[in-house]
Amino acid sequence: MNPEWIREALALARQGAGRVSPNPAVGAVVVAGGRAVGRGYHTWAGVKHAEVLALEEAGEAARGADLYVTLEPCAHTGRTPPCVDAILRAGIARVFSITEDPNPQVSGRGFARLREAGVEVALLEEFAEEARRLNLAFFHFMRTGRPLVTLKSALTLDGKIAAPEDNTGWITSERARAHVQLVRHEHDAILTGINTVLGDDCLLTDRSGLERARPLLRIVLDSLLRLPPDSRMAGSCRGDVLVVCTSVAPAARRAALEQRGVEVVALDGAGGRPDLLRVVALLAERQYQSLMIEAGSKVNWSALESGAVDRILFYYAPKILGGVDSLPVAGGLGRRRRSDAILFRDVRLMPIPPDEFLLEAWLVKP
């Protein structure tokens, strides 16, 4: 076993980022005689799985060879026949993989079938964390049945996201904002509040320029349907804008938005506002595996307080606004006692040179 081949398989899998949903990103390398004879990685548009592409490239050289693959080969029929069948037909002698597939339709069955057929299977557990992070949303969705919800915000060192008066310009640098676009690219859906849309007339699109498996679904929480039909959001709709309102929203406003191709759904929640947890449930029904929230102070707090959020991505700039009127990253009522604070775990910091940094943390949930 050579760990360099599984590292190459992981690098191949990363090429599927944003291009595989609702499937996982997978890379595969066929190795014979100490050299790679076949490589493959999965994309949704390409249909065929990584293992099959690598085996096809290897051809007869796959017989008696080793297969390095980042995730357990599937043993069920979906859009394609089982990868296990292709591996057995090709005559692969050994399979080196990293983790079981969390999909209940697979979950150990692929490895079991290979072993029953006499194929040696070894798990390279030292790469497990890297493989998990490669498919965070997929693993989360398969484990919980709902999309991974990430709250993203750009903020000053004192936790402010907006000044009380002039908010022209950006909090973070162009380099940090470019990284945000890569994060957007990895998500299936993005959500904001109507005040953000009215204030910025934003598009909320994936501007990474990279190929996607499906359009980024843009979601606006808009209790009374104040989104103007001539806004950039509505005007750019190509079946990729969802506005979530309440049942008291005017019918005429709904009709005007629907004429622009905008989907409107009423999901009543507390306080006359849309229910964010019901939005998450709707996305789960539609097989959206990841949701990114980019919103204002009130929506941020509602998302955190409701328990809808799984992790935060906070981009910090070396600035301080100060003052009681500058908006904090999470407004609303907040928690009244320090002992009731929302807790986080697995905090990670990533520098963004020269002077910014990204903080990732996961909410502690019951």
C-alpha cells in the first residue's frame, strides 16, 4: 500500500466540488506494477462513478491491480449499476478505501460483497478526517436526513456587521470575498432576509465561475412579499429563486413575483415570520444537502436561536466599529444570562493573509 495513491484519489475527488450534489465527491486510481493506469472522479453531469471511469481507462491493466478509492464503492443500482459489479468484472485484486458510505443503501454492503468475492479490502483510517471534510454536507445529510446549514458572516474584530449610517464598501478584503464564492459554490442553496435584499439589491449568486451540478437555489425570507418584481433578484430568476412568506402576504404581490418565475411558498412561524426550520425541512424533501445563510443581524439570531444552524463561518477583518448602534452579527433578544450562551465546539482558524482570518465552529446540540 502506497499512501501517495490515496492522496491522488483525494485530489481527484476535490475536482468534483460543487459538481456532484446530491452525490458525494469521489476519486479513484487504479495502480498496477507501481504506476497509475487509470484515474477517475465523479461529476453529476458525467453520470459514471469515479471507480468505473478509472477502470475504463485502465482496461485490461486493471486485472490483478489495486484500486484506491476515497469512499466505499456502491453496491446498489441508482442512476448507474453498482460499482462493485464493475470492480469484480475488471478483476481488481485489492481495494484501498477510507470510509464506509453513510448512505443506508450502501453502508458496508459494498465492502462486504468485495470481501465475499475474494477481493482484499483495507481501510486507510488515517485519512478519515480529510475524507469527511471532502463530503461534509453528504455525510451530514445521510446521518441526519436534513441539509447541513452554515451561517456565514463578514465582521469586524468586535463582532459588528454594519455601521449605523454609511455602509458603502466591504468589511473584508477581495481575497476573503473570493473565498466566500468558493464556499457558495460548494452549497446547494443560499438564504437571506428581505431587508438585506432591499438594502443591497443583491443577486446572491455563485460567482466562482465554476461548473455546478445544479443552480444555486436563492432563498429570501419575506413575510409580506416586499421583494420588488423588478429587483435584480427577481429579474435574474431562472427557476432558482424561492421566496418564503407567511399566509397573510398579499395575493397580488405573490402573483406578480410568480409571473417572473419566482417560486413563492408560505411557511408560517412564530411572530408573524416564516419558519426557518420548515424551510430546512422543505430543502430536505427536495434533496438539497447544504444551505448557506448570508443575512442580517435579526435573521442570523433567529437561525441560531432556532437550532437550524449547524456551523458558522465568520470572516474577520482587522477593524473595529464600536458603538451601541452598530449592528452585531446576531441581534434580536439574545440570551439574557451568560450561562445560557449558545455553545460551539471544534473551533478552527484559517488565516487569510495578510491580516484577516476565518473562524469555523460547530454548534453544540442536544
